Amino acid sequence: MYSSPLPRFLTATLALVIIASFTIRYSQAAQDPLPLAEISTFAKVFETIKNNYVEDISDEELLQAAVRGMLSGLDPHSALLDNRLDDVRSETSGRYGGLGIEVTKDNGGIRVISPIDDTPAQAAGILPNDLIVRLDDRPVNRMTLADAVGIMRGEPGTKIKLTIVRQGSDVPLVFTLTRAVIRIRSVRSYFLDDNFGYLRVTQFQTPTPELAREQIQELFKESNAMEGLVLDLRNNPGGELQSAVGVSDLFIDQGVIVKTRARNDTNEQVFNATPGDLAKGIPIVVLVNEGSASASEIVAGALQDHNRAIIMGTQTFGKGSVQTIWSLDKETTLKLTTHLYYTPSDRSIQALGIVPDITIESRELPAFEQEEIGRLREADLEGSLDGEDLDDGVEEGNESSLNPAVKEDYQLQEALNLLKGLSIARRQIG
């Protein structure tokens, strides 16, 4: 820290060094003329702050602030991570400390992309699109995304207060969450009803494709007559590109899965499917919502473009950009947006998302739909005639096989109904 203003000749010298260094690097990397006027403005602002700001501030602090400002002006996902590379790696491997919430910088606050299953954020009732405006008593409007994430993480068992603005609520909502070690179970499966499977992917991590493969194989092992599968990607904030490609490849046996493009159109990466459909051609319904982002949108877009699945739910988040991580030195990690995603039919995901084939809004089920009570049938009427007990070879419906989770989830109900309809149609046609 400095106790007196930096002499003008030192500040000017420092500014010249910065400009010279920048000029050399800029001329090597770009063909456009160097913006000398803007560089001169930067040097003047640097000098003015250095000599007149109300508190002493070091050159290092000013330059760090300049770098952060430069990145924050690009997009919500580019950031200086300050050696938080271990945090990034822990997220993709499936274990880290905090609240279990995927966020992005937006509109003077921190926007929730989605809470993660079985985490403090989900248990507290945090929802996609919630806008976090305070962390404890600190406003977040001047925080970087990395700073806000750093505050939300902490020692397991410690508490943090989130003040949230939610659409439809007249007043801010306050949630007190207890931090925990987040162990993400990225894949789970079960049967919704006889011969109709359910595969839930909560996040795309390194082991996710292999875990999904094992779960699908187990479903087919338990039922040799599988007739349909629900792939649930709701509130899945994304994850690794290669993981999304791997999961898509389980269901697509040829063609493009996703393309990524940098600002130079010639720098395009194409990821293709390999032969084999692990689901053996059975109908698939993919459930998505506004909390489905990034890698989730890659999978949904690929299956939609290949006509391999029906996409159901609500329009996805629209995070169609790729971030590349650079470890610049021992103390600094840079996360920079370098590519955009495109679906096999060349649709951009960025800011548009995936539009479902069938839009089904999420809603609370009324009590009369959740419980089988109060339903009047002919046999309940006083004096009704008894029917003949004919052995016509038709089995009575077995409602006991229906998974209880279906009764509490309207979108899941509709997905199962659609699969059953498709199964009946396939039997009638074939």
C-alpha cells in the first residue's frame, strides 16, 4: 500500500510499460490497428485513480480490477478465477463444498440456472430463474460471479442467507441455507410402470456416460420387454462437453451430435455418433425445462434433430457457449468463452435454447388428482346390476406397478402417458 500519491513520472513510466507490453502482444496476435486512443485513456484513468482515489491502492489491485472489468464486459461466463481451478475440477468430478446451485451473472444480481438434486439449495426451495440480490447482508450487484460463488462456498455446517427476487412474488424472499459437502449423484434410474423406464441425469460429469450406460443396461436386464424410456434433464445445468456427447451417443448410432465454432468459422469441431443404440430403438421422451442448460441442451438438441426422442416440457435456458480454462500461472486461472454450440441441423443454442416438441408447464397436482378418492363407479350405485364374471382372457389393470413419483409430477405423468400411447400405436401398426 502507498502512503502518498505516486509521483507522476513513475505513473507515466508504468503506463508506458503497460502500453509497450500490450502493443507487442497485440501486434503479434491481431491484424487490426492498435487502438491508441483507448490505450491512452486507460493510462490516464489509471494515473487519475492512483493519485486521487480516497484510499491508497496498489498497482497490483488496480491492474487486477482492470482485468476483471475487461472480462466482465465480455459475457456472463468469462472470468478470472484466482486459482479456483481445483473448484472447477471438483465440480466436474462430482464432489465439492457449498450449496449445490448453478448460477450466472445477470441484471445486477446472480441468476440461478438451477439447483442441483439432493443439495441444500434444492431442499430450501431455490428455483430456476431466481435472482440472488444479497448474500448475507452484502449486495451482489458489484461482485464478480467468481466472488459470489466464493462467498456461497464455505465450511460444511456454516450458514448463509440468500435474499432472492422471484417472478410472481411482490417482496424479496429470504432463505437461510446450511453449507454441505456436495456429492452429486449424476445418474439414477427406476421403473415408472411395467416396462417403462426412467433415467435421470442431474449433471454431466466425467463418469456420467458410463454410469448412464450401466443404468440403461440394468433397466433392460430387469425387463426384457422395455417399451419406452423417459430421459429427465430438468434442472440439469450442464457440465462437460464430452460427457454430453457420450450420453447422446448411447441413443444415436450415426451422424453429428454437436458442432462447436469459434469466431473463425473455419475452426469448427464436429462430434459424431458411433454405431449402436443402447436403447434398442424404443420410444424416448426427454423432459426439459428452463433449468436445463449447456450440456443438457446438447443432448436434447441432438436427439430432437435425429428424431430419436420427443422433447417435452418448457423451453431450455439457452446457454450455448463453451468455456475454455487456462491456468495462466500458479495464482491465476482464466475461464474464457471461446466457442458456441450448434445442433446437428445447425441450430444455435445460445440465447435461444431448445424448444420442446410438446410444451407442458410444470404445475402442482390438485389433491383429487394425487389421491384416488371420491371416484364414483356404476358398481357403487345402490341397486346396480352385477356383471357377469366372464373369463375373456383380458387381465385387469395393475395400478400397483405405477411408481408413486409419477403421481406427484405432472410433467412426468404426461411423459409416461405419451410413451404408453406410442407403445400402443407401435403394437397396432406392427
